[in-house]
Amino acid sequence: MQYDWIGYLAGFFYIICYIPQIYTLRNGETNKLNIHMIVLQLLGAIGMTLYAVLNNLYPIIVLNTASTLCLLSITYYVYAKKD
């Protein structure tokens, strides 16, 4: 509990990594993203969220929930632009 701030800080930097991908999507450049990597990250984030919920790891819950939302939005825009 005393060092939860480290988890939140690490999560903040982790979530910032999605900004370039989301920016690329806003410009309609979906062909520059590797959808296989995005889907694998999504599966990993969902699995880590479940693990964190089962073990009451709140920084990990927050981080992976935010990561899952970012990855779901990226996946949605990639598939929406293909049509």
C-alpha cells in the first residue's frame, strides 16, 4: 500500500505509449499499425485486469482497465476503417 504510487506512475507512462497509435488512427493511417500486436496486447491487458481484480491490486486494475479501453478503441478504429 505504501508504494502504490509507483504503480500509478508506471501506469501513467504505460498509457502515454498509446498516444502515437491513437494519433495515427485519427489521421486515418490504419495500415501503419500491426493489428496482431494490438490484439495480443489487448488479451494480455484483459488477463492482467482479471488477475489484479482477483488479488485486489488496485494500481494494476486501473492501469489495465485504461489500457484495455485504449486497445479496444484502437482495434475498433482499425476494423471500422477497413470497410
